[in-house]
Amino acid sequence: MKFDDITKQSLLYDFYGELLTERQREVLELYNEENLSLAEIAEEFGISRQGVHDALHKAQKALEDYEHKLGLVERFSATRDAISSISDELDEAIDMAAAKATDSVAGKLEQIRSEIQQLEI
């Protein structure tokens, strides 16, 4: 699994994990957070490795289905990107205002920046 896939799975779990069954959450947590192998999880639950594999696949599919229906992770990412972009633009505007010695504009821009930083995700 690539780093981006791991990050995506982690975000999906953070957003939708509570919607999974208790067993699905337990299997995902043991696999992803505790880094247990399929065999170790199988032993823990008294099921086969294939059973664990199927449970993991089913849980991951459920998380992806929730995202497809609700889109919370996509909105979160878009909001985070927008805040970052706005922050960068404010930096440029503050620099421009400071260079032209317009303190009132620079002060207002700094105030906006401060409010955005409180929102940063």
C-alpha cells in the first residue's frame, strides 16, 4: 500500500469509522494501528486468515462507500487547500501593503490572516 493510500484510508477511518460495525472497527484498528498480521488477527478472533482478509476488505469498501455518498473527506481536503491558498495570497498582499507603507491595509490583512489561522486544519 502506498503512502497516499494509507493516508486516504486513515482519513476515511477518522471520518466514518464510527459508522462501521464494532467488529470491522476492531479488525481495522488491529491491522492499521497495531500493525498485526492477518494471522495474528485471525488468532485473536478465532477465524481464518481469509476471514480476516475478507473483513478488512469489507470494512475498507464500506468506508469508501460512505465517502462516495457523503464526500466529507473530499470537502475537508478542498477546504484545507482553499485555506492554504488564501493564506498564501494574504502573505503576498501583506508584503505588498507593507512595501507601500499602507499600515491600515496591512493591519487589516494581518487580522484576516489571524482569523484564517484559527480555522486551519
